[in-house]
Amino acid sequence: MREDEGGQSADYVGPLDLPDEHEPYEHDAASDEPSLADEVFALIDDGKTYAEAELAFQKSRAAFAANRLKGAVAFALGAFGVFHLALIAGTVGVVLALVPIVGPWFATAIVTVALIGAGLILLKLLKDRIDDIRSAFEDDE
């Protein structure tokens, strides 16, 4: 509604009551955009936030892995103990089975020599594997 139209403009409170010297607000688009320095600081802050989050994630992952590793070591030791006992029981069983055939002393000697032979074969295989690993890390001259 315009003032020159008459009507009830005196009672109306709104844009028509603007002073005559009012200049419309000109919006400066450049003032809303962040500066290059603001962008760089925001990038640095985002990088710090990312690094902190990544560090926290890796710490929690390492803690989880350490917890699971402790349990795995416990189970491995338990399994090793059970297998060890089974091998002892098998060895005693072989000795007892050989006693009626060759006597107690020869049965013990046969089982002992067989176990020493198996141990020497395993040591030879171990030495070959260690030599392979050692040769992989030697300097080629």
C-alpha cells in the first residue's frame, strides 16, 4: 500500500514507514565467503581432527588386538600342553606294547632312539628354514 493512495497507511507499521533517506541494503557477496587464510586454518583444524580420530581408532584397534592376542596365546599354550601330554602317553604306550616282545630295556631303547631320530630330522628341517631366511636378508655382492 502506498502513502499517496490514501487509506489507512498511518496505522500501518511496516516497510511503508521507512524514512525517506533510507538506502536499500546492498548485499556484498564477497563478504560472506571465507578468505584463503580462513580456508587454510579450517583445513589445518580438519587435519588435526582427522589425525586425532585416526590415532584414537588405531589405539582402540591395537587394544582389541592385544586383548585377543592374550587369549590366543593362552589357548595356544593350553593346546601345546595337551599335545605334549598326548605324545608322552603315546610314547609310554609304545614302550608298554614293546615290553612283551623285546623286554623293558630294549623297548625303552627302541623308543628313545626313534624319538632322537625324529628330533634330529626336525632340527635339520629347522636349520634349512633358518638358512633360507638368512639368505634372503644377506647382501648380494
